[in-house]
Amino acid sequence: MADFRKWLLVVAVLVFAASAYGQVGSQFGCTANPGQPPIVRDGGLAELVGDVLLQCGGGDTGWVYVNFQIFMNTTVTSPIDSDMMTQAGLLVSYGATGTIWAGTPLQLVQGQLQSNLTTGDDPTTRNSVLFAQAYVPTGTPTTIRLKNVRVVAPPASNTFVPTQILEFVSASTAFGTTIPITNPTQIVGYVEPGLTFSVSDCTGTDTPTAFSFQQCISQPLPLFKNGKYVVAGLKFKEGFPSAFKNIDEESGGELCDNDVCVDDEATQGTRLIVSFTNIPAGVDLYVTDANVNTAVNGFAYETAVLVPKADASGAGGSSPIARPAVSADTKATCLDSELSANWVKLSGTNSYSATWEVVADNPLAADTYVFGVAVVYTANTSAGLPALTTTPGKVMGTFAPISTVNSAVAIDKAPIPRFALTPLTGNLALTIMPCVTNLLFPYVTSTLSYDTGIAIVNTSLDNSGDDTPFATDTQKGPCTVYFFGNLPIAPQVTPTVDSGSLVKFSMKQPLTGWPQLAGFEGYIIARCNFQYGHGYAFIVDGNLPGFGSEGYLALVIPDRVGVRPVDPFTTAGSGTGEQLVH
């Protein structure tokens, strides 16, 4: 990006030149006026700025060839060819009716990107375009329009005053005579954040709910035919009206005269991309191929649709409009919404992405698009799938295509529009938790002459062969033992207990690495990271004959993802382990 102080120096020199040199004819000159300066998106690398109009006139009747040159306070990124000719254009309209003489057409001059030698011609600092040899009459009203200029959007301001994009216009004849321009510096754009992203319910209401699932409970696709709706959404909201555009709105348009045409055509409409990371092995992600929320102002229509085969940056892919018809076998919908879409499985491992393109929008209101997301897997604890979470899964959303090309290049070298990576993080927080067994040992003691022996057994091995009627899925994991009683003992963790094996210890002979437990009296709860865990306690009196010995089975506490409810066993949720008295 050009140094703004250097740009101001250039402006000062040109203003001085405009006042120091002679004019063409008597009182010939131009006055610059802005069109409608648009709001452009923070992070945009090829944003269209507004037009600049020059009203020229005065002087003796005649004509002159004029070189018009613009200087921006940011990098120009209009696509270029091998001669650095851009798709920016200058249109000349003669007289009140558009012609000065019968048969003279509207003239188009194609802009040429200029080198920036003060910076060693770094492409990221080229900020000037020359429109050479424009045929301009004198002595009659003439309108000059500068169009289709694309730039890197300067960073949006953190204050209430938006960042301005400025365009300075100079003009001179082929003989070097400066043509005066009144108000040569114009505001041609304001930069503001164009997007917010969050995880919501399917109607677009933000929700902080984390996505926590138990490894042993399969998660099917929430198909509408089963009476299920989209339970979570990926919500993109416009930062300002018109931040989301279809391909026609992203394009600058075609400019033509009888000899030449310049077509500033976008490669795609605004795209929206989500990137998922830290997704556990064995988990499939599905998204909807269109937004599922009711559209702006209550109108129900597709506003953004999935781009098949888009790459990880959101570029490329096939046409987003040709999506399959929605059927009952793939239908996803939002409660009380007229919109529905198809579920589409994403491809990838650990990291996934999905890209949608805007095909219809309301330019007068801030649109909100919500796309459904589903976490799907078949429980297979014997294979350790889905894998237990080590780092919660995350999702980020932003504009697409994401690019690092922040200079003018050929149109086939970078998409239009394109954006710098400015990821916005949602609160997906996807975790796969182990299915557990909570074992309550209601009385243990190691006081005086007493000791309590504890055995915890993993009974998930009985799944081999057709002659085994129990068919459990093998699981394994450690047990965390919590102590509640007369001594402050921190929770202790056992070694991993494989399927079909056990771990045992006594209060006076604890496991290696554990603290001394002698003198404890109370109860303990062992939380084991596997189903089908069972426990046995045996209290002995070391004094013989003493008061004898007693053994009992541990009670199984229903598990509801870490909560201990008071509900009876019959109301405990599915997949919570064996609901036994002992």
C-alpha cells in the first residue's frame, strides 16, 4: 500500500502545477464531483470504489487530447493485461445530448496502471491509473466519468468516523499544459466491517450451547422426515446493507464505444466460508446446501447456496445455483421456516470447510443467512471411534475467496472479489466425551485395625463370537477416584483399565504414586471412562478374631454427562451404562 504521506506530497505538487501553468483556451477547466461513494468491506482486496464525475467546459470552441490521471490513497487492484492496461475506464460524453457533432460516439479510454518508481515499483504500492489521449472538446459542456476502479480497502477505523478512500484527479494536455480541476480530491468510498459470524440456533438466535457428545451414543443425521429440525446454525450477518452481493452486483459493468469495450466482470458473487478445525476422527460433518432461515423482511427465498468443490480458500468450484431438488431423504429445515435445503456431507479429516455464494440479496437491508450444521457418527467404542476430544473443535467464518494477492494481477490469477483472511470465531466447541460408569462405594474405612479393599472391573470384553449373547463394545480407560470423608484427599487416577481386566487397591495399601489413605473414613465415588464398570469392596478387621469382615457391590449411579440426578433408574437417559442397584 502506498505511503499516505508520499501520496499527499504528490497531491501538493500537482495542485501547485495546476495553478502555475497555463490553461487550454480561455477559462477552460473541469470541476470534480463524486458519484455516490459506496461503503466497502474491511479486508476486501479488490473493492469497487465510486465513480468520479468531471464537468468540463469553457474556453474557445475546439478540441484537445487530454491525459487524465488518478491517484488513490491505497493500492489499485483492477485486473491488468501484459501492458498493464486495466478494466478501469474513462467515459467522455459531449454536450447536453451526449454529442458535440452528429455521429460522434461516446468515447471510452481504457486506464493503464502506472509504476510507482518511488517505492522501487513494488506492485503493492501502485496507486495510480493513467487515461491517455481522451478526446475532449472545448467551448461546450463535457462530462467525464471515471469508472470501475478497484482497490485494497484500507483497514476500517476503530472510531465512529469510517475510513475514507480518496481519489485525486489531474489532467494535462499532450503538450504538458495543466488543465485546472476544481475539487480534485474526492471521497470515493468508506470502509466498514462487512460481516459478523456466530453459531446460532436455526432461526438465527445466538446460543452459547457447546456441542458435547458421548462416544457410545450414535448421532444420526437430523432428517426432517423423522420429525427433527436443524438444531444449530452458522450465522452470517451483513455489517451494512449491500455487503453481500450476487455476481452482477460485484461486477463493475461493461463500458463500450465503437472501438473498444472494457468489461469489469466479477468471477463470482460474495462468498461465505466456514472452516472447522480439531474435528475428532470418526465424526462426519454435514451442512445445508442453502440457508434455512427465513429471509429478510419475511420473504422466503434462497439467498446463498453451497458451492460444490470450492477449495479451502473458497475459490473455484462449480456453479452454486445448480443444486439438487430437496427430498425427504436429504431435507433439512428450520422450525417455522418455509425454507428447506439438502444435507451435504463435507470431505476431509480433522479440518473441513464449506463455501456458499450469494445469489439473491436485499440491498436495502442487512441480510442474515443461517446455514445448518450437523455432527454425525456411528458409535464404535471398540475401535475408539469417534475419537475422544483432546482439543475442542472450533469453527470460523469469514468472507471468501480468501487471498493474499493484494496487488493488480491478471483476472485469471486471482478471483474478484477476494479478501484478506480475517477469521471470525464462532462458539462451536465440539467435544466427544467418554461414556462413563459412576461407582459409589457407600462406606470405606481404614481407621484403627480396619482396612477396605477395592476392586474395579471393566466388564466390556464379552463381544467375541456369535456364541456370546451379550455383544458389548469393548472400551477402556482410567478411573478417577473421589474421596468424601474425614480427611481432605485429592482425587486420584488409576492406570488404564482394559476390557476384561481390573484394578485393585486397599486403603492401607494404595496404588503406586497415590498418597497415604490410612485413617480415612467415609465414602468414595469412582468415575471410570468406560461403560460396564462394576466394583466390589471388602472391609476387614485386622484384629483376630475381631468383628469379622464384610463385602458389598458398588452402586451404579446413572450418568448424564457429569450430572448426578435424583431421578429413578427408569428415567435415566439412554447410553448411561448399566442401571443396576449394585
